[in-house]
Amino acid sequence: MEWNAETLQYLSQCFLHTLSPQPEPRRRAESSLSEAADRPNYGLAVLRLVAEPSVDEQIRQAAAVHFKNHLKTRWVPSNDPNAGSTFSPILDPEKDQIKALIVSLMLSSTSRIQSQLSEALAVIGKLDFPKSWPTLLPELISNLQKAAQSSDYASINGILGTANSIFKKFRYQYKTNDLFIDLKYCLDNFAAPLLEIFLKTASLIDSTAAAPGGGSLATLRPLFESQRLCCRIFFSLNFQELPEFFEDHMREWMGEFRKYLTTNYPSLESSSDGLALVDELRAAVCENISLYMEKNEEEFQGYLNEFASAVWSLLTNVSQSSSRDKLAVTAMKFLTTVSTSVHHTLFAAEGVLQQICQSIVIPNVRLRDEDEELFEMNYIEFIRRDMEGSDLDTRRRIACELLKGIATNYKKQVIDIVSVQIQNLLSSFATNPSANWKDKDCAIYLVVSLATKKAGGTSVSTDLVDVQSFFLSVIVPELQSQDVNGFPMLKAGSLKFFTTFRGLIQKPVAFQLFPDLVRFLGAESNVVHSYAASCIEKLLLVKDEGGKARYTSADIPPFVPALMNNLFNALKFPESEENQYIMKCILRVLAVADISSEIAGPCIVGLTSILNEVCKNPKNPIFNHYLFESVAILVRRACERDGSLITAFEASLFPSLQTILATDVTEFLPYAFQLLAQLVELNKPPISPSYMQIFVLLLSPDSWRRSSNVPALVRLLQAFLQKAPHEVNQEGRLTQVLGIFNMLVSSGSTDEQGFYVLNTVIENLEYGVISPYMGNIWNVLFMRLQNNRTVKFQKSLVIFMSLFLVKHGAQNLVDTMNAVQANIFLVILEQFWIPNLKLITGAIELKLTAVASTRLICESPVLLDAAAARVWGKMLDSIVTLLSRPEQDRVEEEPEMPDIAENVGYTATFVKLYNAGKKEDDPLTDVKDPKQFLVASLAKLSAVTPGRYPQIINENLEPANQTALLQLCTAYNCQIV
């Protein structure tokens, strides 16, 4: 794309139209830009438009945003093998021109355009800096020094912002030689200029703040922003380890850091904007000193006392305003780090712990107006923070983390102080419950948050209170309150306590409260009915010692009708239509309760009604998964108990499943196929015509185009092969089924699925039906073996051959393989079966392959021939390895190379329905123990020709396997003679 007046006019018009409120001109402009973006020098042309002062600023800003996004998709490293896989990449000559222009253009732009170009520059820097852009850092430093001489803070902050973006990689990347080479280059060149501008700006802040009036917000804002950026760059450059330059100049840095934590700036802090500016700098300082405390404790210890004191003092004066949260959280994190270090003795002085608890912890744990607002306005976010632990950056959680940190070394003192605080809070509540309910909430929150979880388990404990008595005196009155809508935050806290300590609450006490939990499902507060559902769901999971479920199907029949009714009604509350906690509770109840037809009927109606609704616009994948799991478990458990319910379930579910298939609801197709497979398996032959229509659809190649559908389609195809084997052999369907097998087995990403299809065919169809196709099947498998053999494929092949042998006999296996190529059976046996047999895993697969291999060496004439003695011995060696050694000693799984190209473009993924899973069929129910089968078969074989087999065993089995075989013979009282 040439840069001329026409291009300027064309691009200006396009970007103007992208700002149009009318959809049609906007879409046309976006389409035109999308087409133009493939032309060489397009990015350069857009950058020149951004630089053109005659063009309206709004258009230039839109162009700057577009330019940044254009670089994100098309600026790929020259050596990237995937370059241009989606978009044509920017070519090197254009890249060089963009790099030559972008820094000076960014620095001369207005602040809004500058921020977009700074981000665009960071996009390039992430991929090219420093190796492919050696001029960038010298250019930034040169411009920084020029801007510093004239105190041009618009340019200074533009440069520091860019440097901050490109240095961020040092925070998150793994330590490698390349990373340290890049880091050293940046330190050698940028550490000194960074300190220089930091000290210069500090001096300007001091002189401005000391002047009459203390300086205006407009004057001080760029200076404070500059210092904040310097602090963030400091964090990046120091993240990996302490650089020599920073160690040598620690006094200068730490002196300024301490000043920002201890100095007040009245002219700024009198306004909310100015206070936010100062707090952002202080928070950045706290992150830096926390980093030094964690990684450079020894070098930092000389500064520790004064910083601990400064942070402490700061925290006692930080107000509860949410605008100051970041500062409060970063400051408390610093103290937490100190509390668990060797310098924890700072907390040992008289009255210190008491002061921390009273002045810092309790004020930050108490509910604030912002918490109440979040509780009412955004229940999902409230629960995410409160129940699911994503609140690590909230004041409440970090204040408790600080207490936990101090308790690492001062457990008894912390317990004593906090126990008294909890009693004081509860006493305050008792004097005036309606006015002081937040005190009780604070007490409950402290007990729950300071509870300790046993490693690897779900059980929790606390030394703060006696859980049983606290539960009875503090929690039960809230749960038994008849007004489920009164003081909802207190109710939610009480339900959370019950959920947290559920394992410690005795069964009779918990059971007595079950009707109350069911009542709370009717609370108007989304948080309260979600917590009630979660509490019931978690209670039903509690296990006693020995792993026995505490609550069983025998316990809950009296509650089930009201419970299910209230759960389905809770989904009618505004904003709870797709409440995942309620749906998970429905799933859990259906898994535990005995599903009678009285329960099953309303449940399937309720679930299909919800399913029909979410089909219109699937939004919450977690809710949807629990919904389909609920349908699957209801179908499974109800039909296992009463087979006559299948017809009613089909009548309810079929319309919904047909809607999913007909309207191609992508997210739900894998679920629909799995549910259909479950229904097919529950049917008794002959299969009804409505299912056969789906079978025809299933055999169409179009159904298999989406990789996310493949496992579920295979599951459904297996169900049809098992339940309708006669129909499979009609109207050319078997040819279509084998065509699907061929397609799947040819690809490394789906070959296992292909074997599932083939194995089901072999298992369910008569030999006379499949024998005409065996030549083609072997050809396909041998071709794949020749072109792309993987460990996974070879193991699947051994399992298939074993299944074929036990179903249709060793002779048919040998004959069909040799019909493809003379004597290929022995080649396959020696090169693939014997070495891969010892890698087989899974109980059924192990038994199948061991028994099949045993039958081969004990019954097949090919292997009983004297010429095959060595192969016979090697085969037995593999069988003994498989049966005598634990899995970890014989399987070294080599990682399979994922077949990336075949999955590009699919964002939907297959999610297995646990409750609609296929039952693993054992094709050898008559063989109980494969070890006994082996030695009994060998004893019988050797008795026919005494003396022959001990010699073969001696020559071909590893010594360890000879010993193992002897032990097996002794164990089962069999003898190889």
C-alpha cells in the first residue's frame, strides 16, 4: 500500500466510519480495513496516518488502536513456523520502517495516542527485543536524557511506560541463559539512567511539596506517575536476582522508598484523585520491599526495622475506603512476609500483637459498605471471593493471612488475643443484635478464615474456639431463624461456617438442621440460597473414617420431595436461573437419594425445561455441565431401579436432544450424543425407528468434522453396535462404520477412538459378517504402522489383536493377517506384539492381552512349531513381565507429539459425562485370574512334550522372569515339565 494523498483520504474515511453509531457503515469500514490489512506496507500506512497532524484526533486515535491490534496478530518472528497460518504476516522491510518511526512518533503524540503506541511498541518489543531490535534501548535512553534535561514529563513517562512494558518479561519467564543475557543487557544500559531520573524526580517532588501551597495536582501528577513507573521497572529488573548495580545503590533507592511511605503530601491527599496518586506509588514501593524481603533478605535486613515501622504506621492510618484497597493489601503482604521470616522477632515486643490485631486486622476484616453492595449486586463475584478463595487480594483475606503468618511463630499469643477479640465481638452483638450484626459476622469470618486444612484432605480444624459449642451457641440460632431473608450476610456467614466445619458437626446435630437448610433455599438473597445449596451438597459428600459415606440414601427420604421442590424453585429467582451451586446440589441429591418414579417424573420435567431454556443461549459452561450430569444420573439411577421409566424419559428428552442436533448447538452436541448413547444402551432390541434415524445421521461423514464431537460420537456408535448388531449389517451400514474407523485410525489425535469402534465391531458381530472386511482392516492398520507408529497406536493394536483372538480364535487371526501378506503374522508378532505387550495398562486390558497371548503360545500351530521356539520364548518372557511386575516398573510412557494442525480452529472441547459413561465390558468373564490361566495352560502344554519347554524357557526368559514364573507355578501348584 503506497503512502499518498489517496491512501490518506481512504484510510481516514474508513476509520471515521468505524466510529459510526450506525451498524451498516461501521461494518463496511471494518470489512474494507480487513481486506486492506493483507496488503504490504498497510501497517506502515496506518502509522503514518496516526502521525498526520492535519487529520482529526479522534480518527488518529481509532487508527492507533487499530494499528496496535494489527501488530498483535501479524507481527510474528521471522523464524516462526506458524507465521501466516491465520493472517499474512508483516514483512521484514515494513517492520524495519515501523521500528524506525514508532519511538519518535510515540513521544510527539498526545497522551491518548501515546498510550496506544506505547502498547504497540511493547507488542513488537515482546517478540523482537533486544536481539532483533538492538537500536530500541539506546534510542529510548537518548530520548529519556533529552526529556530529562527539559523536564518534559509527558515524554519521560511515555519512555518509562514503554520500558516498563518491555521489561515485564523478566518477572514471569523461567530462568534461562537467554533470559539472563537479555536481562544483563538491559541492566548494563538502563539501570544507571533509571536511578538518575528517579533521583531527579524525587528532588523535584521535594522542592515542589516544600513550596508554599505544596504544589498542585496538575504539577505533581506527572512526577508521581514517573516515580511509580520507576518503581515498577525496579521490580522487573530485580525480580530474578539482586543485580550488582542495585546492591551498590541500595541506599539511594531505599531512602526514597522510605520517604514515600512516611511523608504526607497534604496538597495531594486532600482530594481523592491526589490521594489515589500517592497510594499507587506507596503500593508500588510496598511491592518492591516485599520482593527484597522474600529474595534478598540478608542484604535488606539493615533497612527492615524502619520499613516495618513505616508500613505499620501507614496501615493504622489507611481508611476503609475501597480506593485505598491496593495500598492496604500490599502493605499487609509485606508484614506477612516479615512475620514468617527469621526477623519475626519484630512482632515479639510487648503489646505489638495486640496492636496489630486491634488496629490492623479487625478493622480490615469488618464488613464495609462495598462488601454489602457486592453481596447484593453481584452475587457471583461475592461467592467467587468469599467461598472459592479468589479473594487473596482483598483486605479481609489478607488481614487473616497476616494473622496466620504471625501465628507461625507466635501461635499461642495469636490464639489468646483473637479468642478474646471474638468474645468481645459476640458480646457487642448480644447487646444490640440488629445494630451490631456486623460484629457477629466479623467473629464468624475470623474463625472460618483462620481454620487450618489438613494437607491433601478436606477436613479442617481450629484452636480458636470449640467448634461444637460455637456452632450450637452462635451458628444454630441463625440457621433456625424463621426469617430466611433477615440479615442475609449473617445467614450466609453461618451457612459458610456449617459448610467449612461440616466434618466436625455430629450427624444428629447436622441432621436436625437439614429442614432449615432446605428452607434457606427459598431465601431471596442469591448468596444465601447458593450457600444453602452448597452446604447440602457438601454435607452429602462427608465421609467418616474408612471412607464410608456419613449420609446415605436411607437418611434423606423424608426431605427429598421438599428439597427437590425448593432447589428447582430457587432456579426461578432473578439472576439464579443458571446458578451452578443449585444445579450441583441437584446432581448430588440425585446421586445419593433413591430415585422413585414419584421423584423421577417431576425431576426430568424440571431438568428438560431448564435444558430447553439454556439451549437458546448457552452462557455458563459449569452450570450446563452439572445440568447434563444431572440428567444422566437421573436416567441411569431411575432406569436401573425401574426399567418402565425409559419410555417416559425418552418422551421428555427426545425433543430437547433433537433441538440440539437440528439447531446445531455446538457446545451441547457432545453432551447430546452421550445422553443418546446412554438411552440406546438402556433399550432392549429391537431399536425403535426414532433411534435408527439418529443412527443414519451418525454414519454421515459431516457429523464427524468437528474434533470436539468425536469421542461422544464414538460412544454413541459403540452403543448402536452393541444394541443393533443385525441392523449394522444392513443397507451398507457396516461399510460406513468401517469407513469411520479408517478415518479415525489414520490420525494420531483420534487413532484410539478408531480402535474403540473397531473393537466394538469385533466384539458384537459374527465372524461370518466381518470376515469379508478383514483384509481391508489389516491393510489400513499395517499402512498406519508403516507410516506413523506411536507407542499408543502399537498398544491399541496389541489390544485389538488380542480381542480378535479371544472372540474369533487364533487360527482366524493368523489366516486373515497372512492373507494380506505371506507370513506377516510372525513379523508383526515379533516386532510389535512381543515388545509392546509389557506396556499394557488397565485391569481389563491386561487380562485380555495376557490371556490372548497365553492362548497363542499354547494353542496356535504357528508358535508350537519347533522353528518358532525362540519367538515362543520371547512371547512368554513378555507375558511374565506383564503379569509379574508393577505398572511403574515396566511402563515408560513416551510423550506423544500432539497433532496440532488437526485441531486448529476448534475452541469447543469434548467434556465427558461421568454419569453417562460406558461400562467397561470384560470379554473374558470365564477367566478369573490370568496368572493362574498362564501357568495352568503351560503345565497342560508341557505335559504333552515333557522336557521341551524348560529348555526354551531357560534360553529365552530373563533370569528375573524365570524366577517369577517359578514362583507363579509354586503359588498355583502347577508344574512345567
